[in-house]
Amino acid sequence: MPDIIRKHADAVIIGSGWTGMIMAKELTEAGLKVVVLERGPARDTYPDGAYPKTMDELAFIQRSKLFQDMSKDTVTIRHGLNDVAVPYRQIGAFKPPTGLGGAGLHWSGQHWRVLPEELQLRSHYEQRYGKKFIPADMTIADWGVTYDELEPHYTFAEQVFGTSGHAYRVNNQIVGNGDGNVFEANRSAPFPLPAMKNTYSAMIYWKACQENGLHPFSQPSANASLPYTNPYGCQMGPCTFCGFCSGYACFNYSKASPNVNILPALRLSPNFELRTDSTVTKINLDGTGKRATGVTYIDAQGQTNTQPADLVIAGTFAYNNAHLLLVSGIGTPYDPQTGQGVVGKNLVYQTMSTIQAFFEPGKFSNPFIGAGGNSVTVDDYNGDNFDHGPLGFVGGGPVWCNQAGTKPIGGIPVPAGTPGWGSAWKKAVADSYVNTVSFDIEGSNMAYRQCYLSLDPTYKNWLGQPLLRFTFDWQDNDIKMSRYITGKMTDVAKSMNPKSTKVLVKNFGDHFDTRPYQTTHLAGGTIMGTNPRQSVVNKYLQSWDVSNLFLLGASVFAQGLGYNPTGTVAALAYWSAKAIREQYLKNPGALVQA
Amino acid sequence: MRAFATLAALIAIFAIHAAAAQTDPNPSLITQGAYIAAAGDCTACHTAPGGALYAGGLGIASPIGTIYAANITPDKSTGIGNWSYDDFARLMRTGVTKSGYTVYPAMPFTSYSRVSDQDLHALYAYIMLGVPAVNNQVKRPDIPWPLSIRWPMTVWRWMFAPAPGPFQPEPGQDAQTARGAYLVQTLGHCGSCHTPREITLQEDALNDVNHPSFLAGGGHIDGWMPVDLRGDDTTGLGRWSVTDIATFLKTGATDKTAAFGGMADVVHDSTQYLTNADLTDIALYLKSLPASSNAKYAYDNTETTALNSGDSSKPGAAIYLANCDVCHSASGEGYAKAFPALAGNPVVAGQDPTSLINIVLDGARRPQTTTAPSSLVMPTLAWKLNDQQIADVLTFIRSSWGNNAPSVSPNQVARLRKHYKPIPNTALSP
């Protein structure tokens, strides 16, 4: 029995990251009484991001100030179906958030749209390269939604985020000097702010890319290039390139976050209620199992609360939506042996590689200058922008020179062969620190039959619930993709005439290593799609099984993108909100007939 | 917390108002009265932080002790539920309560004395029918005997309070400026803070007729120095347009400035609710007040050039670069709507640096308004900068980019540091 039964709400939203706050704004505007439950503490620019205390690498990164407390709750990880999973006890490869704003408070600000063909990935590859081109164990799928359907929501999200960038094509007209991304899909509006300035490293990279026949452009960034007031009246300040974005709360109101760009306006709504330190343990169902009645959560005092609601929205961090469904008994858990079931299916990630070019002293690339969303990028090897036919792999990735602020503890790049300590290391650090140009290939990661989420049979969280278990490892297709692009880009690095280059790339047979940071862009587990046999939610992000339950976030991605997920996560949240406002509220029930 | 409580209270007003409207024969009078209450900023004193709307209890420091604002809800035992309109009007016009004593002049009855009958009737209707009655017994003043004797207040009133009479526009004043004068001088009681007071606590002037000290900047209030609202080019509103003033009062900021301290509360509780027409009239009136001095401001880029070329040799410049430059910029011009300019800012140019020192020590928070919901914060720097550093950086700011204000001494900082009170995390309340 719960200790407290709360007053009924029209909608309860689980999680206060981008998706939860977007949906809360939309639903309060529609007149609904909305309760948002956030498992972590309240956070805001002041005091959490107050200058200069937010610029503290030890507190924020090494001591995980904005990240989840892994001693209370985490996931377990194993590489294969026959392995025993163990808990991810120290944050390394990815950084699960907690607290008001979620990962939206500590993200970097790289704000992408999707490449249209990635939303129809399976049909696109089958059509262009034939069915046999896709490996048998690759479970990639179409999302069920098109770029044209999402386009207005990408545009609005950019206006809310105050995104800086150069558009390439607006309403089918090439704009500016054509110096945007030639591979970018058509847009209905330019970016609300001009592109950020480029760092010197990025300028060197731009030139080298151009000389190698590639198409560099200033990447869209949700770090404001100028002061900006968004459609909600929320105010941003201009980015100062302080270099403290990813992992930090921005002190200058420059990096878009739910806290800066939505909450100030949302707080004015009498329909909005936020409860922090409230951990949802279960989505409650009625006797039929087809309708959610609300959620159960544990508050800061450890009391069990029931929050009844007509509409339940889960906007938890990436994989946690799958955990919620599994512990709530909603949907059929995925079985990798049979391929049947859907909850937990298609756990995906990304495939990073990095190339560092070391120059003689005097280059002055000044890596202490930086901004998380600031990059010069090429998309020539992303998506299906290049012919995969002779290459024999699926996927790709953007390649960027993203000077985000090199910090001392995280490590200063040194040339290959440098000892890990001692005077030789010191000299290499001194020589390299301001004389390195580094760029990354953020490769995609396809979905595979053997990579999935399930409940761990052994380990439990602080509330006694089974931990979520990852079964995940690198697959040859993605390694092949990563090595191909990395090889191409190593040639670009060499054309800069550096003293030496260092390439950090995965090799065939490498296993997923949870220690070094890669990206936090996990996705899948409750994927969207065109039918309930192969997906958890329909094209409107509505559960096939429980029609008053909607799942938001990267958990609905059918497979991994090369791009960072936030832009698409936000566009999908607005798209889902529109469907709820314009269709569901008028006629509650399934929006797509199975 | 305060900001949110007030917001909740205002929402409550409209909810209650809707209920009252069913019984009251003239709901528009109540709506009008709610507007008058906002224009008069009754909340500033009569709603305690986190307390019920107009239930009183806020402690107001005075030179002779703490006064607690009255409960002005229609509660019959602890509020003014038994007051007739005449009782109410007598208090508002003369400062004399229903029971016959004279209130302390923290209650700006000297300004309210000229509020129109029509507005006062509306205000009374709103308080009686639109505000929920709250039983809240307010503490008696913490004023020691013999200062606590009330009859000298009557004498004070005889000596200093104006004879109640209707507001009179000045000859030749156009309708808009006259409306602005009415709002500023009566309901807005702007002079309570922005006009200097005599040692006997009366304001130097209650209107601008032959009174160059009217709104020429007041004395310290809660650690803040109310600025000059006259036409002075450096310390006043000389370079503000009518739109700037109206925008400031509506949103809490302009491209160049932001409200802080007591004025942030005024914008939050009062002026943001005024119509654009009234705000424009207020601005027109303020712009009609002549300057008290001929000093002119002209931007000077000497420091900008120096800072941008890495020259921080001027005393305080290095501290500025390390602590202030990120938001306020090397040009001292800040960033429009986000971070205030320091170059040519009247707050920076004032003779008395109290507000500046307190902003650096305590930090400052812009008000949250419905038109500008982001309550941007300048963080406290008291933990980081010592008295000498704060004095140096403020002296730098006050003597750069064309600013020409007296230097700041470490002793001035030390005195204010004793009252250090960092800004609260109010935005965190859900």
C-alpha cells in the first residue's frame, strides 16, 4: 500500500530532461494539469552553474557532480549472451544524468537534425543496395516517421534552443553563399542565430578538408553565438568559449538546457508542478493491463506515493524507459534467441574514433578555448552520403574538429610512443598542449539481434529492483565502417603536414570497454516503428500496448545515428506532443491501429 | 520563494476574484481595484515572504525599530474587515487608523493622499471582495518606549503630511504626462525610495513643482541606493528613451540594464502588471523631469582597447578580466537583454557605491516577469574577492569607458560585508 495517494493529475511526466520539459510545456499550454517527477535534485544555473565554481573539472567530471550516483542505481553490462553481466560501478564510457534538466543540463550542445534516409534505414538500404547487403543479425528498421513530418518540429526546437548555424537550403533555395552543409536536408527556416565563430584548429581543419575534396561547414550548435530570447521569452547570453560545456552547467546561460530555455516560462504556468527527489518505480496499470492509471514513486523521505493520472509520459534517460516497462510488466520482453518480443530490443550506441595531429611548437591551437557545440564538420562519410556498395558496411558518421576545451585531468593529447609519466611525458605535454589539432569520427552503431536490454538476474538497485542489463559488444560491420572513415580522415590529417599523427580506432575483435569515455549517446530499447510485432511505440511515440502511455527520448530510436541525438529527441517530443494535443486529447485511444 | 509565493498569490487573486464576481454587483470595479493594488504595490509591504496575500507581517526596518506591516485582508478580527470605506479612505489619505492613531510613515499615505476617489473606491472593493480573508495577528512594532509612543506621529503628520486633496496636474501638462505624474506621485509612491528624506523622515518633496530633489535618488534602503530618476545624463534617466523606461518597468530589464535589489521586487510585484499605456505615461512624466546637473556621459574606448590587447595594467583591470569580463565584456557594454552594461550605467555613475558593492558581495537576481521569465543571476563573489580587490575592481569600473565616479575604498566594502547576505536560490522552488 502506498503511504500517500496524490491528487489526480491530467498527465504525469517521468523525468525532467529535454523531453519531459518539452512535453510539460506543450501539455500545460493545452490546459492540462501536469506533474513532473524527477528522481534527482533541483538544479539551476545559480547556484549549480555559478561562475567560476562551475569550471571545476574535479568536482563535475571526476566526482560526477551532475551524474547519477552509481552506488544507488546503475546497469549491468556483459558482452555476449553467455557472459555474466557485472555492474557499471564507475562512470566511464557514458555519463548517465540525474537531477533537474537531466542530460540536457550537462550536454555539450551539438544540435543536429537527422539525415532523412536514416529514418527509413532498412528500406533505404534494401532499395539501394539490395536485401542481402544487410547482415543477417542486423535488426535495423524504419522508424515509421518521415523527415518531412518532423521538419516543423526540428525548426521549432532550434528556435527554443537558440541554435547557431549556417543553413544550406531553406524552402528548397540554397541560402547564404552555400557555405552550410551541402548534405543537409531542406529546411523551412534558417537557424535562429548565426553560426558560432570557428576556433583556429577548426580553421586548419576546414582548409585541409576542402583541399581533400570534402565539404566542411560550421556545425549547428546550441551554444548561443549572440544574446537570444526564445519563443517562450527565455533569455540566453552569448557563449564565451570557456570550454566547460559537456559535464557542466553553463554559467553564462549560453548552452541551451531545459533549465534555461523552458523552465523559466513553465514555472509561470499554474498547471505545472515539479517534484524533485521523486523516483518512479513503476507505471501502474488497471485490471485490463491496457490502461495506465498513473505511477508509483518514492519521495525524498522514502515514502511510497501513488500519482494517479490520465496520461503517463516516460521521458527518462535513454535506456531507463526500457527498465520502467520491464519492471512494470508492460509489453513483451525481447528474446534474442527467437527474435520475438520488443521491450529491450535494439540497444545501440556509437562508434567513436579520434585522430590527433601534433605540430611543432608555435602552432598555437590553444585548446583551452572551446565550446561543446562548436565544430567544423564534414558529412561526406555520414549516413548514405557516400556509396556503400563497394565498401560492404552499413552506416557512417560525421567527422568534426570539435574543440570543446582540453582540461588537465581529462588528459592532454601526446604523440604516440610518449611514456605515461616522467620528464619525457612532461616535455611532450608542454610541446603538444597548444600545438595539437584533434578531430573525431562519431560513427553510427547499427542494431543487432544480440545487443539488447533485459533485467539482471542478480543485481538490484537501492529500491530492491533488478538492475537493467546491457548485452552489448562491437560488431564487425561498425568496426569496418569506423576504420574506413578513419583511414580516409587520417589522410586529411597528414595533409596538414603535422610532425606526427596518432589514430585511436577500434579494431576487429575489440570488446566494448566501459572505462574510457566515448559518448553518452545510447539509444533504443523501446523503439518506434510501423507495427507492434517489431516496435514498442508507434510513430507518435505511443505505446502499442497501453494507449495512454507515451515514451520519449532516444529509447525510441530504431538504431544508432552518427549525429548526436538531442536534436532528434527534441523534434520527436514536439511531434508526439502535437499528436497528443491535436488527436489524442480529442479522442483518447490508439492513434495508429495495429 | 518570495517571487513564487507572490505569483501564486496573484493567481489566487484571480481565482478568488472569479468567485467574488458571482455575488458582487460590479465585478469590473474589483478588477479595476486589483489593478490599483498592483500600481500601489501593496504587496511590497503587506505580503510577507511565503505568506498569504496581504496578510501582513513583513518586518520593515526603521531608524527607531522594526515595524510590522498590517494585515489588510478583509478578516474581521485581525484584518480590516470591519472598516467602512470612510475608515479606509481616512487611513489612505491621512494615515489615521480606524482606532484613531497615526501609522508610521513607512506607509506612504503622504503619497496615497492624492489617489483619486474613483481609484480608492475600486481598491476598497477589491480588498473587501476580491482578497481572501486571512486570520493573521501581526506583531506589534519592536520599538522601545518612549519612541513607541504614538502621539508624536500625529504631530509629525501635522507638520509634514500634505493636506489631503485631489491630485492636480500642472498647468500646461498634457494628459499623458499628467497621468504619468499621477501614477508616479500617488499610487506608485516612487518618491518613497527615490526622493531623499529629511532627518525627520519626511520626503524632501512629494511632487516636482519647484522641487529639484524630487526623485533625485534616495538614501540607503535594505543595502541599495535608489537611483536618480530625473534627466541627469550620467546618474539619471537622461539617456533612457521612453521605450527603455516602459520596457524596464514591464520586463525588469532593457538592452543595457537590469533591475536588482528592491527594484526587482517592485517590477515583479507591481509594474509588470501595468498596461503599456500607463507605463508609457510614467516614462513620459519621468522624462519631463529636468536634470539636476549638466554633466554629460560620453563613451571612451581607452579601456576597451587596452583590455582587448592584453593590457591589464590599470589598477583593477586584471580583477575585472578574471571576474567580470565574461558577462559584462571588455567594452563594458555587456550583452543586450542578457547582461547589463557597466559603461554609462547610472547605477555605476552614482556618488554612493553601496549598490555596486552589494551586488558584488551578495550577487543579484533579475525579477521573473511574465514577459521576461528568465530570472538571470549574477553570482555572489564575496567568497572570492577581498575588500581591496572589490574596491579596486569597482574603482576600475567607475573610472572606465567614460564613467567618472569617485573611487571605492576597502573600508566601504568592509562595512557592507558585515551585512553579507547572498541572494537566495529562489528559482529552485517548483
